[in-house]
Amino acid sequence: MMRFTGITFDPNFKQNTEKNFTKAQKFIDSEVLRLSNPYVPVASHTMRKSGILGTVIGSGVVEYIAPYAKQQYYTNAGRGKEGLNRTIGTKGLRGPFWFERMKADHKGEIEKKAKDNFT
């Protein structure tokens, strides 16, 4: 006969796991802001600053709080100096859907760094 008595965890397991999760979430939030910066439309850097001011690092929510952020996210033409759709000179990354485009370019990098540093 075999008797199963259960699994015993380290008494600090929950605390350590939550601590690592919190560190990982802070890292991911910071990386999203940092890596999104080259994609965010810029006139006076107010939009970028609104992301920093509107985000509580570690909350899992990155929020741009400028009054025009939503409109810019969906409708920016990307024709500025470093714009995605600039017709003259060098094209850049700035324009609409900056988070989605950053994520397409850097998702694997963020995941790998988080996994390597916090697991």
C-alpha cells in the first residue's frame, strides 16, 4: 500500500514567489516604456512624459495620460521628422499603434530578459 501525505513547501515559498513576480512586473513595465519611446509620436516630448507620469511601475498597466494620447495612438499619420510614413529623408518609427509595433519588434527580448532574470 502507498500513502500520499502531500507536498511540503518552503515556508517562504509564497513570499519569495510574489517578490519575484513583483520584480518581474516592474522590469516589464519599465521595458515597455523604454522600448516604446522611439515609437511614440513626439512634438515636445509631452506624450513620452505622460507615459512616465501615468504609469505606476509594477502595476502591469502602462498608461499615457496626455489628453490627446488616445487620438494620437489611433490616428497619428507618422509624417513627422522621425515619422513612420515620412516621405522625404529618412523614415523613423514614430506613429500610430506604437505599443503594438514595439511589441512586434521586442516581445521576445522582453520575455527572455524577464525569464532569465526573475525565474
